[in-house]
Amino acid sequence: MNGFKVLQPGLMTLITDRGRFGHHRIGLTTGGPLDPSAFDWANRLLDNDNNATVLEISIGGLVLEAQVDTWVVLTGGEMPLKIAGNEVERWCAHRIRAGERLEAGFSKAGARAYLAVSGGFQIEPMFDSTATVQREKLGGLNGQKLQSGDILPCSSEPQGAGYRLPKQYQPDYRDTSPLRVILGYQQDAFSEVQKQILFTSSYKVSDRADRMGYRLEGPAISPSINGILSEGICLGAIQVPADGQPIVLLNDRQTIGGYPKIGSLFSPDTARLAQMLPGTEVSFTPFTQDEAHNQLLLSRRYYQMINPIAVSV
């Protein structure tokens, strides 16, 4: 099957769908998009199934050559998008013809972008998902990031329509508002002083930030215990190892771990953190479960109420 040929894979481009669920019992992590909202919009703007397979582009540098006539859209981080040498609008569906090149430049803000094609990329799932997790060599093409010469199959008969998301609905990847933390059941292992250190200090995203987790650098936090029996770890969990430097665990995290956890990030803020580049300063603020529940319901309703604008051919 024809589709797109990878001419330059960029720093790290992964094939992904929403993720691999229901397999923690055999040690397989979830994977999936670090920014689910940008992923959802990429598919919605092409009228795709909401679990259609897309590309997650980290930092940028991807160059593809189309082998079919189809529609494409790029959402997420501010990576300049060119089709056939002409810069085009992001968060907007575009026609691309066989033989034309698609180029995603290097991001000016936001670390991840999502490239969708009409009908989704046609990739064989592994354990019910196409999401690439390199550590486990699962998903994508051979369980690894894209390589030059790879072929990304897609339909030569695009279905549905194309849409554009107006600027006022697009996220601001320069947002530096505090990240909201829901304290967890191990919070008693952290004194009030240690909690205040977390909530009144600034931290920097370190160079050791990847899809497994973001290690932060700043004032150390000291729990009253050195470790716990290994247990399941949720997305966004803030674990505190012996050096006291918080680590926020992301999609490719291990399924179990034994470090104390002061709490977890509110899921939209976990995605916002994953869009930040090393060196970015972050801060934290407490958030209750009720506030998180209500905000998620409002956010979902807001997403459903937005009507993207149809793109004329």
C-alpha cells in the first residue's frame, strides 16, 4: 500500500493512537499521545475516527513525500508546516498531492505536534494499539521511531471532510500558569513544610525529560520514608526519589514503582508539562479531586461545543 515516504524522520517521530489499555497486568505501559487534546483535534479536523493513527513529532524536522492524493493536518506545538515548499496554516486541513513534500520545521513553542492524514495511517496494531513504545519495542513500525526510507501506508481514497480550528480555540503553549497537583494517599509521608516547599518553589525541566517522565530540578523535597513496596503508577504521578528532585511520570512510564509519591498532576496539566522544553520554569498549586472532576467535565463539554470551520477545496 502506498502512503508517505519518510525522507527525514526528525529528532523523534512516533506512530501513535490513543494508547494501549488493559495490559498493565503483563507489564505493558499505555503509551499514546503526550498531548491528547492536540491528538484529538488532529483527527477531528479530518473527520477521522477518534482513535485513528497519527504521527507524534517531537521538536520537529520531519520531511515526508506523499505517494497519494489526500488530506493532512498538523496540530500541537508551533512547528512551521510546508506543503510543496509553501508554508501553510497549522490546525487546518490541507490537500496534498502525490509527489509533493510535507515539511514540519522546528518548534518555536511546544515540544510535540500531531500530523494526521485522512482515514489515519494504516498500521497493524500490537496488543490492541499502534502506539509506539520504544522501550518495549511495541507498536509503530518495528517498535521504534521513524527512520529515513520508512513507508507510512494510508488510504488513497480519503474519506470525510477537512476543517480549520479558529485561533481563539487553539492552546497557548507559552502558558506558564502553575501546574495543578492533586495530593495522593501517600501525602502523609510529606510534612506540611515539605508540601509548602513544593507549592512555593520554582522548578526547571531538566535535560532528563522524555516520554517516560520529566525530571525537575529545584528545591529538594524530603519524605519521611525512603521507599515503599512497588505498586501501580498512574499518569502524572509525582514521585520523589532519594535526591528529592520530583519526577512527573508520563505515558511511557513503568507500570510499577517504589518511590513515594506526593500526588499527581491534573491530566490536562500533565499534557501541558509534556509540551515544555528543557529549561522551562514550572510551579505547582494544590487542586482537589472535586475541582479536577468538575474541570474535566467542563473541558469535555467545551470541546464538544466548538464547531470547526469547513475548508473549501
